[in-house]
Amino acid sequence: MTELQRAPGQSQESRLTVVVAFATNLLIAVAKSVAALITGSASMVAEAAHSWADTGNEVLLLVAQRRGARPADDRHPFGHGRETYVWALFAAVGLFAVGAAVSVQHGISELLTPEPAQSFGVAYVVLAIAFVLEGVSFAQSTRQARDEAHEIDRELLEHVVATSDPTLRAVFAEDAAALVGIAIAFAGVGLHQVTGSPVPDAIGSIVVGLLLGVVSVLLIDRNRRFLVGEAVSPALRKAALQRLLAEEEVLAVTYLLMEFAGPRQITLLARVDLVADNPESQVAATLADLERRIETEPAIATAILAPAHPGSPPLVP
């Protein structure tokens, strides 16, 4: 199966992935905030900021799914799919501004004016619980990504980067960063307890912030590309070309442009050379019929076909 045959828009699995991430991040954010107040650990403050940023991001991703799923109308003839990338971009910026900036700023502040931490056992318990809960959310996003990657013969990470579903990419990346961040925080708290120095704890906070910054920049860039107009993969373009050539009325395809109009929503523009040399009115009717047939492919939101220019070379699958 190629993405051409996959259902358009946000799948039920995508909604479940975001809901699970929201619920787990909310619980984790509350627990980490309490632990940060009790312990005074810089790493715990950074982790609390991280989890609150993730929780807010899941809200934005739920909004993205809802608004992007609205049908086409007179003002938006190609649908609202790209609005998904707008809200996913807001989520990525929020991760940078809240999670990364707060974590780095607090770590630097702790280095300049260190404060002793206490009740380390509370931090360890909360981090352990957070790791388990984040693992549940990460398992859900990984399961969805792995199933989708298997369907279209991609590697897991390749699919996460390339998928047109920004909510899956965001949850997967945020959960992976959260698990790494918890490990960093655990090390920072542990070294603080062992050495009695707040420096490792503060450095842990800064490292968590830098990690979030890298993740957010990557997510911002991917959403930017889809907003501008991301072309489909060569494999998907080849599948669409073969699909056009499979129609008995089509002799050749001389031009093919495909880009994503939303999650698994593709706009297809093509020039085709028809088999028969029919009058103009018959050509228009044939092309309109072909458009309707091509749009029966689940991922093709809009197909626009035009006659090929005389003498144009055919495209080869």
C-alpha cells in the first residue's frame, strides 16, 4: 500500500495518540511541579516546565485535528487541511518558548545563584512515575507510527520525519525527548545528592532545555515546509503516475504536480494525452470523468486534469 490508498485527514489512531499524550502529560506536569516545589531541584523545575509545555502542545494539536478536518467550502475550495500545520507550528513554537527557554534560563540562574535541594527521594519517585507514564504515551505513538510505516514500506524514523500527519510527528518527538529528559534529570538530581553541589543539577536543566530547543526547531521546520507546500515523495508520485496511466482513455502523462493540502490530502495537477482525438467538448467531458475517478483514491483530495501540450514528452513511471 502507498499513501495514495490511505485514508485522508487525521485518523482515529492519531486522535487517540494525542488524547493519551495529553492525559499523561497533564498528570506528569502536576507531579513534577509538586516535586520541584518540595525539592528545589533545578532539573525538576526544567522537567515541570517541559511537561507543562507538552500539555499545552497537546491542546493545540487537538485543535489542529479538529480545525483541519473541516470540509471544503466556497472560501476554501481545497479544504482546511493546512490549518493543521498552522496549529502544529504554534505547538512547536510553544515548546521552544516555554519548555526550552524556561529550562535554560532556570539552569543558568541556578548556576549563578545556587540553592540547596532537599527531599531527593520525592524527585526519584516522581521521575520514575513520569518515565512509566511517558513510556505509555510513547508506546502509543510508536505503535501508530510503526503500523503506518509498515503499510507503506518505510522505516519507523523515516516515516515519522516524512509523514504528512504533524500530530503524530509532534507526539512521537515530544515523548522521545521527554524520556531522554527524564533520564537527564535523574542524573542531575543524583549527582546533586552525591556531590552536594547544585552544578550538575543546573547543567541538567540546561541540557534538557537545549534538547527541547532542538526538537522544537525540527518540528517548526517540518510544519513550515508543509505550509509552504510540500511535494509528495518520489514513490508516491510514481504510484499516482501509474494510476493515471492505468486509465484506458489516457495515452500518456506529460506533466504531474502533487503536493499535500493537509494530512494525507493531496492535490494533483496533471496534463494528459488522451487516446482518442475527440472534439473539444468530448475532451472536457472525458477529463472531468477522469478527475472524478482519480479522486476516488482516498488520499487524492482534488484532481485537476488538462490536455497535454502538442509535442510534450511523456513522463515515464
